[in-house]
Amino acid sequence: MAVLGSLKTFKGGHYFGLFEGTPRGKRLSQAPLPKRAIVFLRQGFSAEVAPLVQVGDRVKTGQIIGKNDPNPQKPSTPVHATISGRVAKIEKLPHPLDGRPTLAVTIESDGQDAWQLLERPTLNYERLSAEELGKILYDAGVTSGGQAGFPTAFATAYGTPERIRYLVINAIETEPYFEATDQLLYEEFDKFVNGMKILRQALGNVQVHIGLGYNKPRIYEELITRLEYYDWCTVHQLLPKYPQGDDAVLVRTLLDLLVPQGGYVTDIQCVVQDVQQCVAAYEAVVEGKPFVERVISVAGSAVKEPKNLRVRIGTPISELLDNNLSAARARVILGSVLRGRDQQSLDVPVLKETPAVIALKEAQPELMPVAGPGFDRDSFTGAYISLPWLKFKRATTSLNGNQRACVRCGYCLDVCPQNLFPAMLGEYCAHDLVSNALEIDLMACIECGLCAYVCPSKIPLLEQIRKGKRQALEEVSA
Amino acid sequence: MMGFPERVYEFFERVHHRLKEQKREGLAILWEGLKDAIFGGSDKAARQAPYIRDAIGMQRYMGTPLIACIPLVIAAIYCYGWSTLAILLVTYVVGGIVELTFCAIRRHEITEGLLVTCMLYALALPPTLGRVENWWIIAVGIAVAIVIKEIFGGSGYNIFNPAITGRAFLLLTFPREMTVYWYTPFNPLTDGLGGFVHWSPETAKGIDAIAKATPLGAFNDPNLPVPDLFTLVTGIGRADSLGAGFPLLLLLGGAYMLYTRVIDWRVSIVMIVTTGLFSQFLHFIAPTRFPDGLFAVLSGGLLFAAFLNATDPVTSPMTRRGKWIFGIMLGVLTVLGRGLTGYAEWVTFSILIGNLFTPLLDRFTIPKAYAGPAISRR
Ligand code: SF4
Ligand code: SF4
């Protein structure tokens, strides 16, 4: 038995408190079918694909509506209709995560939810070959998941299955408000374990390493019992410190491998997949369902009732937040509060890579907010007394301080999981000295956002660093 | 429906707007500063990710050393009477005026660091400066400190710790007032309410209250008796600078600041330990020049400087390795300086020298990224 229990972690990072409006422990519930789905033709790791349908076409749930020919330079994965109905619009819209104009297909629901299941051999999956599994996963759209895609023969990641040596399963959620995937792990444990086996088989029976939060002893026990007789699997228990779930950090913690700067985990022969991907792989191979539905948390301090939901990809977030916002002024964020993007309009859809939709209260003027012990405040420092029994930490978009010049406190260096020098990186990038920034390892930044989170001078370090990285990439391609 | 804070906020905004309209930029900056002080940045929202931010802001960050200094201030008032408060007041008023003038003229924001600078500057002064005829010296020192800070570009860009700059200036310009006269503090074992009911030890006891030297001064002067360990540790009957003579309270404050992460042990503790070990080592070689390790640590404001001055974030290195080197350097310089020159104020100068090396240390200790060599996709 190669299953061993070791408590691992990494240097830097931050343990977040539990913020207001976290749906901790809430069971997953099914969101109603959306009346209209906006499906972007660029989802997850995949490149933008060409549409296969036209306005007016009738589509079924799970039907492929966009696809590219395999191209190793531009990995892509098919995109599916996520509800059945009529194609109402095909137009370029700004992508919710980076604002680049991207083709999106709007489908008007016919309320039937008629499915088109995958064509696949109906054998027990254990009898299928790696190629056959790769084909199903590709057809099902599972392969665009994770931060670096899932390699198959159809060029769905930078890398091919033959070159992969490790499959790393990310079963730890450390970001504020991301509760749904944890919940999925509890509720669909069987699917998760089998999905993991499927993914492994599709990669040619590689070694599997599971990174699990140490605060889930029950899951740990169960995994140990289930996987006891397999010598290909190692379960690691991890401290729940952000950003442990990031690909580069996870691989480094579990396997001591370093991801090259500006590269992906596939470059060091690893694949990282999360719980949602495992479950989706199971549903694709065993049930024949393409990846059209995912779990998300609808959460945040401005949300009346935080929930964990199963929603169709492409559901506009207005349908999730309508009648559920408690504050008049709220900031709606698609994805993570640390690295995601706020949305001006609620007309943007849930994407394949969206684990949460978060609405935060806007900053409000308060008189002398720094006075007082600060029982409900989350801080990297010990300057506020955070009481564990006061459950929820305050969460607003407030900077909690005035912007000042860098006081060189060094907190950003202390939290940086990549051991970078964020203060200097930010300074260089803000002044367009990208080549200097590259010398001090700009491209090693994983954009976790912690440096900007902890900065007491409220310097927008992440913003500056992202700008520098964009410039550096443009220079390379120019 | 608007709450009270929002209404106050509205008022501030309106007046600010008015001042801008009338092109009174300087006043507008000061008004903005007042608003920022009252609302502590709670009104400012994050434009981009991360959308939630750490609760620590510059106010709380700079407030922590002030909290750590409260016990020192109380102890100083007890030991040296209400003239202590006069010293603090003169410092804050003059420091405040100079800083605000600069802010208004140079149109930059008012920063919280000033409060800490003034506190640390005042607490490192000899209590005898509390005599009314000496107040102008205090004023000159803090004014020079802030002017020098502003010459380098203001808070965050200054190379030298302002409190230490001011102190060094006074040491060089007014050596007599700074190093010759000391008070024997009120003694809690015999003096009852002590300084709480007196202006200064001098007004209470007359000439008897004048002490010849601080413990370190006594060590360097063969004619004076060296105080015993009890005096050194408890600070009872120990003549020293206002805030530097209370090792127990300094340890308390230091522990608090270490706990809150506002200071780093890599500077403070490393500096203290280096001083102790190095001094002890040299003590074996030249016992008359170098005191034993414990004495070196407890005397001459070393604890005060190690916890409060050397750790000043702006003028100490940011990187972990840089902090180690900085702490060791300060310890070594202090011991060597004190022993070789026989001058008790070497903590001050070693910090100034250390400050000079800070940018260099940062540059040469940039941490190595946890990432493989760069690859390009094209
Ligand atoms: S520099 Fe990059 S990796 Fe480091 S803390 Fe900042 S965002 Fe995270
Ligand atoms: S956290 Fe902010 S203030 Fe502190 S060193 Fe980094 S950039 Fe400067």
C-alpha cells in the first residue's frame, strides 16, 4: 500500500478566515434551468473554437456547437449546448475574465431539456483503452479543465498523454467562498474516485497524487480504504493555506517539481485536475453526459442566502443573483475574489472554470474604523484580534486603508508562495521596466493576489504585475 | 436613508470640493488628510483584484508601535515627572507643524509614520531636556529630522530613520545637553507617587536628582560605579533616556510587536543576540573595554533601538536574508563602536550606517523564485 499520510505545506501563503456569506456545509441544490444560456466559444484552457451552428438552429443539451481541428499550437476542446432550444444569437462579446472579444452562442431554452448523449462504447470503462477514453473526454469537453488542460491525442493541452508521468488531483479548496467543490467531494465521492481512475487510465496508467485538505479526515479515511490495494495512488494531507490549490504550488508541494517560468505543469510531465473534472470525467464516460453542468457557490457578503448549486454552464449570473442580493450597492465577481474579475453587467454567464459567483458589499465610510480590537477582521498580521468563535469575517470591497508609498514592510515577500519580490516587481512593472522585472523572475508569478491582499500601503501590486506580464508576452509575440 | 458616518463623509467631500474649486490646493490636501485620518480608508474601494483586502492599513500598522510605547510613556512619566509630557508635546507640535507645512507645499499626502517618528525621537531623549530652557533643542532636533526625511522624498523614500537622524544631529550639535546631565528617576520603592505628582525629579529633590551617567556611561568611565543587575533589569533608580531604561517594558512591547508581525525578529532579535554574543566574546579578550554580553544588551538603549528603531520598515531591508545581515551588522557595529571609542551612543550611529546599506542589501539578496528556468512558447 502506497497510501501514506503526511501533512504537507509550502512556504508563504495565508490562512483566510471564514468570510461573511460563505455557504459552508450547505448541500448542493439544483438550480432551475436557465431561460437562456450564453455559451462562450472559449472555455477553460481551450482556445476559441469555430461555431458549428447557425442562428435559428435547434440544438439539444450536450450537442457540440463549436469545435476546432486538433492543433498542438492552439489546444482546444469542443463546446456544447448546455440547454436545448433555439440558437438566438452568435456574436462577439467581451469575455468575462479578460475582456477580449470572443464568440458567444446564445441559446433560448425550449424548456424540454432534451439531451444528446455522447456516442461511446458501452463497455465497462476499465476495458477501454487510453485512446478511447481520450476521445470520450475530448468529445465531452472535459479536457479544457484545470489551469493547463488535460492532454489527449486531440491536442487539448501543451503536451501529450505519453509524456505525462503524474496525475495530481487537487482536492483542496483554500480560496474564500469556494465551497461547492468541497461539497461535491462529499456528495459524489464514488463518482470522484471512479473519475480519477478514468483520468488516470486515459493518461496511460500514471502515478496519481491526491492533495487533500487535512480538515477532511472522513474523506481521507474513506480514500485510504478505497485505494488501499492500489500502488499507484498516494494521498497527501495538506494544510488549508491559500494558494495551495494552485497548480504550480500543488505540484511543488506534493512532488517537489518546479514549473518553468511562463510554462505549465504539463511541461514537467504533470497534469492537475480538480474534483469537478473527475466527476465530469465519470459522468462523460459512464453516463455519456458531456460537461454542461458544474457546481458553483453563490456567495458573498451581499448575498442574502449563500448557496452551493449545480448550474448549467452558460447560465447568466443575473438568474442566480436576482432577488438574492441584500445590499443596494454590491460588487459582483465571477470566480475568485483574489484573482477574478468584477462584472459591470449581470448578463455574463457561468463558465466552465467558474467555481463561484460572489457579490460583495461595497466599501462604506466608517468613522475611525481602525480603532477597536477588530474581532471580525481578517489580517495576515496579528494587529487585530480575530476571535475564532466569532465565525464570519467582514468582507467588503474596502481597501481598509489609505493608499501610501511602499513602507517596505516586507509582508508581500513573506506571503508570496513563489518566493518572489512583489514590491520590486510591482515597482518595475508600474514604470514599464519589464526587462528588469523579467530579470527578477516576473514570469514565475502565479497571480495569486496575496501580495496585494496583505499590503498595508494598499499598493495594487497584482494589477501592476499583471500589466507587466501582459507587456512581456506582447513583446515576445511581437 | 443615510447613516451618520455617511453624512459626515458627505460634508468632508463637499468642503474638499469647494477648496479644490477655489484652487487652495494646500488646504485641500490637509483637509483630505483629516478625512483620511477619520475614515481610515474604509471609504476607498478596490478597483481590481483582489477585491477583499487585509484589514491592516497604515493607521493600524503605525499604531502598533505607538501601543507598544504606551507602557514606556507611563513609566517615563512616573520616573521623570510631567516634564516628560512636555518633551512629547514639544516634539509632536513642532514635528506636526513642519510635516504639515511640507505636505501642503509639496502636495503629498500626510502619512502616519510621523506619529511614530515623534514618539521614538522623544523617548530617546535625555529627561533633562524637559527643562524649559532646553525645549528649543528638542524642537530643532525634530525639525531637522523631518526636513532631512523630506529632502529624500518623504515617508517611504527616506534612507535614514528620521528619529535616529534627529537624535544623531542633536548628539553632534549639543553633546553636553545630550550626554552629560541625567536625572536619577523617582524610585517606586521609596518615592510613592513619584513623578505623577511632580514636574521633574529636579523640582522635587533639587540637585540630588542629577545623575552623572547612564549605566553604559558609568561603564566607560573608570571613576563611576557600574549599576548592579537589579537596577539594570528593573530600571529602578536607573538613569537613562526617557524610554530606554525599562528593559522589562521594552521586552513586553517588543513581544507585542513581534506577535503582530509589525516588526521582524530577523532584525530585532538577531541584533540583540549578536550584540550579546559578540560583546561577551570580546569581554574575554578586553574586559575593561567590552562589557559582558548581558550588560551590553541591557544598557545604552540597545533594546529600545533594536525593537523600535532598527526595525523601522522603511529603512531596514525587506528580504529575509537582508534582514539577517542587517541585524548582525548592527549588533557588531554597536559592540565595536562602543568598545573601541568609549562613546556610549553607538547604537545610533550603527543604525545610521546600517540604513546606508539597506538598499544595497535588498538588491543583493533578491530571493530566488520557486520556478524552473523560463521557457517561451514560440
Ligand atoms: S508576486 Fe505573484 S505569486 Fe507572488 S504573491 Fe504576488 S501575485 Fe502571488
Ligand atoms: S506589502 Fe506593500 S508596503 Fe509592504 S513591502 Fe510590499 S509593497 Fe511595500
